[in-house]
Amino acid sequence: MDFTTDDLKALFAALAARMKAERDGLCALDGVIGDADHGIAMEQGMAAASDAVAALTEGTLQDHFNAAAKGFLNAVGASSGPLYATALLRAGKAAGPRPAMPRTEGPLLIVAMAEGIQTRGKAELGHKTMLDAWLPAANAAQAGASFVEIVAAADAGAAATADMIATLGRAARLGERSRGHRDPGAVSAAMIIAEFARAFA
């Protein structure tokens, strides 16, 4: 059965619920090396994206992703706002102007989102950012991995950030003291990828 716009609405509702549930934990992670607000930003961003998608009564998958991108960007002024807006626009382009897509094409969305985040943020693997979860997941997807393997790659990437020294953003000010703590952006990225995996199962 293909992945439809109704499935996409359900995915964004699940993302909003997941970020709401994980808000405090993500803020606690961010509190160690950042501003302690990452959980709030992700909760607000995904709630706005979900509301924007739910409000559409017609349109293609690309229309829905574009609406989500606009909603997320309007709700989040922090760095994750433009990064995820770009990721969602890229996902919309990959999904295309069609009402449904084969579920087997789901991993292509992960690749598109990772490319969008990297293009916008200019980070690289090992910089202790959300890309340390997105890029391993995208690499697995490009290699033809299953969503189970893609999620595992994202989780491993997020866990690996604990051994990294931040070189970008506020955490970079801590230098060596940023080591020993997972990057909250990478942790939330792995959660988002897991929700995509559930939606495309």
C-alpha cells in the first residue's frame, strides 16, 4: 500500500507527540552544553508543522511537506528552524507533486532531508551536530539499507556525539568540556528518523 497524504498527516502528528513527550529530556541534554531550549524548539516546531499539514484539505505530498516547512520555520527562530524547514522542503521535492508514493521510496526522504540540513548548516560529520545522526542514516539509506538499519545508524551516530568536541554553535565555547555529552540535535534527529521508519513500515 502506498504512502499517502493522510499517512503524512499521521506522521506529523506522531512527530509532534514524540517531541512533546521528549521535550524535557532534550532540554536537559541541551542544558549541559547549550541553551536548554532545544526540546521546546522541537516541540513547538513539530506542533506547528503538524497543524499546518492537518489544515490542508487537498494537495500533493510535496504541498504537505512545504506547508510543514513553513509552519516549522514560523514557529522556531533558533537554528533548528531554517535547518528543518530546508530539510522538509527537500523531502517535499523528493516526494514530488503526487498524492501518494511507494513506501519503498521512504529512505529517499531521509537522504533528501540530510542533504538539505547539510547544505543549509554547512556542518560536517564529527562536528557534534544533528548531522551526526542524519548523515549516517542517509548513508545507510543510499546503500539500500532497511529502515531498521537506517534507524540503527542514526542512533549510533547520535550516541557517538558523546565522544566528540563541539566545533559549531554555543557548545563550541565549551571546547573539551563538551565531550562526554550527547548532542541534543543529534538525539532529536534520531527520534525523527525513528518516526519516519514507523510511518513507512
